[in-house]
Amino acid sequence: MGNPFQYCHLLRQLVFGYPYKIITLTVADKKQPCVLSYGSMIKTQLTRHLKKSLEKVGVRDENPYLEHPANETHGDYSTSVPLKYASRLHKSPMKIAEDIKENFPKNFLVEAIEIVKPGFVNFWISKPALLEELVRIAENKDTYGKPQVSNKKIMLEFGQPNTHKTPHIGHLFSYIFGESLARILEWEGNQIFRANYQGDIGLHVAKCLYSVKKKIEEGRRLDDLKKKVDFLQTCYQEGSYQYEHNETAQKEIDALNMDIYSHKGIAGEIWDETRSWSVEFYRLFEKKLGIRYDRHYYESQTSAPGKGIVEKHVGTVFVKSEGAIIFKGEPYGLHTRVFINKYGNPTYEAKDVGLISMKKKDYPLDLSLVTTANEQNEYWKVIIKASELVFPELKGKLKHLGFGMIQLTTGKMASRTGKIIDAFSLVDTVTDEIIRLYKGDRESAEKISLAAIKYSFLRSEPLKNIVFDLKMSIAKDGDSGPYLLYTYVRTKSILSKNPTLPSLQTVSIDISGEMGILRKLYRFPEVVENAAKSYSPHLLAGYLYDLAREFNLFYQKCPVLKATGEKRTVRIFLTNAVSLILKSGLNLLGIETVDKM
């Protein structure tokens, strides 16, 4: 028969159509010198085997459902397809499950198959396959699990703070969520064009400038950019109050708004100056957060094209009504919205249409994603429908992602009333607490504070409202950013005492104590893929926390540095794998790792 390793290599080529690297691993209870290398997609190979088994049973299913059981004693994967096809095959689910098991291809991936009532099939991944994945993580390092594919060209819009106001933590969430989503989508092979769209014109600006023009010299004397932006925030709050309580002021602000749109006289001059304060401030804001954009769009740029497009399509997409131009959404199951008001000014709606026209000229997109608070969900349904009617080539390419509202433990924020904690102040507050708890330098403390804030935001499902709790976000133990960083630092400390990774050729020892981590590591590529498909970074955040918790439990029970021989080698490989995946995963969340805590 010849060399069994050569035979195994040929078998791999025959079965899968391409060669795999042979790595010799021998496990104590199952001597299997030949282990299949499944890349980063163990699930893909398991699905392929399941499809073959189903074909022999009489079913063609291109994507049979597989999931990880909530209880790991039920295996690494489970499928309920016998329940799905019982009626079609005129067999009981348990009989179909038995047939699947009987016809499942013999391979080195699956160690055991179990049938459970009323018709589930559970699969256990073999120890050799899990160990080989461990080696592959070491070989691929920070590219482990990254698919070598080219998918869509996606324009992703996020951030969207208004000028002439202070950015609150709702904007901070948009920045953090959007950047993480961009990184996850890029990891999955998509080309991402990052866009920010800022409101630098409109009634909110007029309210601000109503007060600014009375004390512009006070703002000019301020020698710090943050102070200038705080000055604008105060003026905005004053103008908002006057607009609601003073009829004369309301008329003056409305007139000022018209002058700003037409860039007339002193209003235009003050707008230019104060806008530059805000724009410069936001660049610092983005730099501090580690966020970059391919282009910044502004409402002042989209007003004219948006108005022109709406007027051009009056009678086909839009209609005139009481001096305004509207889109009647009722025929499409939506609501009616005004796109040009009775004063002839384009509304937010028209500006968004103008923005979409600019986007499609700037980038040959396959998909345009816009993230905003979910209170705008109905608004965006109208914008997308109207835009698809104006630009038929964009049908199916426009998508809105609505995230939940962001609250502090003290309640909802409101920049109009002044009940607001701006993003920079929040970062500074958290940084001060980190310094108090961890006793480090301020530079490291700022990284830890950003990790605390980012993880606190991203750990929750984005569709749900999020309450930011300062105490929980900086906790040394538990589901927090600092906990993940601490775990990463622990892995690096261990590895620093073993600068050269040993060779993992044979494993003939009992590794039951290491199985908890082994059964989590290979899931990383799946988790990132699912996070990208569902636009849900919280899936990745949850996985990283589970991995960190599993590693810390392992660390307490299974000393790494005190171990010897094969046991030490396996544990060093495990520690290395956890370290690499934590760093890659945290980077996808937009979190920078630290060297010490």
C-alpha cells in the first residue's frame, strides 16, 4: 500500500480536488496520522459531507442547516434537517436521522455522530482536526480565517454629526458601530467606501447663529477648538429656546435660515467661520477614535442637486401640494413626506436624494448602506422608494440599518435642552477612571478607555436600545473591553517567556483539559462571516468574551509555563492561538490592543 501519509495525501486530492498540507498528529485514544486541513471553514466541509449523505437519502439540499448547540455536550454542530424532510420522504425524522448517520462519508473531520429525538443529528469534530486548526492559526497568524475572495463594492455611511453642535454619545455610537461594521465587511472580502454625511446647513444652524451673531467676538477670542465648539453648543441651546418661546425670534431665525441657504451677507460670513470650527473639531474626533473616511459629504453640497432632482421629477415621482413638493407614499404602503417646503427650500428628504445622486457618481457601488438611529426607519423607507423611482438602476442597492437609541444610566440625551454628555467628555471621564483603577500612564489609559466604550456599545444587539453604564464598562472582570485586553496581555506575557513557538508534530497525551478552547477557536471565521451577513458586530464581541473567559478558566486549571513536554507544547500553541484571535477580533471591533495593564 505504500507510505500511509502519501496515500492520505492522494486521497485528499481525489476527494476534494486540491492538495492539503500534511501534518502528522497522533491523539492518545485515536491514532490518526492523517488529518484533513479544512482551512478556516470546518463548517463548509461538514456541510459538504452532510449534503452527500442527504443525496443518498434522497434529498438535494444546497445549504443544509447546521448550528452550534447551546449545550456543548450535544456536540460541535447539530442539524434538524430530518424534521424538515420527514413529510417529503414519508419517513419518521428519526429514521431519516439514522439514514444520514449511516450514509455519512467516512472522514477525519467527524469523530462521532449522535441521533437525538425527535430527529436531531449531532456531530463532534475530531481532536486531530481541532489540533490541525491550531497549527493553521499559528501559520496564518493575523490572516487566519480571512477568506481570499472578492465580494461587493459597498458604500457605508456612518457618523453623521451636525456641525454647530457638540457630538453626543449617540454620534459616538454611530462612529464606533460603523467603523466596526466596515472592518468586518472588509475582512469578508468586500471593498468599502467609508462616507460621512454632516448637517452643516438647516434650521439647527440658524438657531445657533441667531445667538452667535450677537456675540461672535466672544467665540473668536477662545483659544481652544473644544471651547469654540462648546460655545456653539451653548448658542444652539439658546437659539432653540428662543425659537420655541419667542415669536419674534422664530421669525428672525427663519429669515436667517433663508440667508444661510443663499449665503447672504454677514450670515454667510459667520456660517463659513463657525462651520470651519466644527469641521476641524470633528476631524480630531475621528482621529482620536481611529476612524478614517474616503469622503465627507455635507448638506450644503447636497441641497442644490437634491432640489434640482426633485423639481425635475415633479409629475412622475413627486407632486406639488399647497406650495410644497411632496412624495405620496401611501400607494407604496408608506407615508407622505415633504421634499421641498413652501419657502422653496429642500428638506432633509431632498438633500438625501441629492446625496444618493452624488454617491453613485463617486463610487460604482453594488450596495449603499446608511446607518442611523432606528427612529428614522420609516423615513428611510420613503427615501429609498423615492430614490429607486428616480434612479431605477439603484433598485435593491439601497439599504438602511437602524440602530437602537443610546442612553446613559441617567436617561436619554438631548442636545437641544442641554442634557448632554459630549463624546470627548465621556472619553475623558472614562480615562480618568481607568487611571484610578489601573494606575497606568494616560496614553495607555486612553486606549483602555476607548476599548471600554467601544466594547460596551458593540456587545449589544444594535437593533435594541443601549444603556451605557460607566461602572460596568470599565470592570476588570466580566463582559467588558478591559477584561478582553487583560486576557490578551496575559497571553502575550506567557508567550514572551516562549519567544519561539515549538514544533507540534505529535500529540500522544490526554488533552481533555484543552478541549474547551479547541472547540471555540475554529469558530472564529464563522462568527465573523455571520457578523458580516447580519451587520451585527455584537456576534463577534460575544464570541471574543466567551473565548477570553474559556482561556482564563483554562489558565487557572492548566498551568502553561509549569507544564513540560507535549503538554507544554500544546498549551503554548493554545495560548498563541487565543492571542492571535483576540487581537484580530478586537481589531475588527475597532479596538487597539495594549502591551500592559
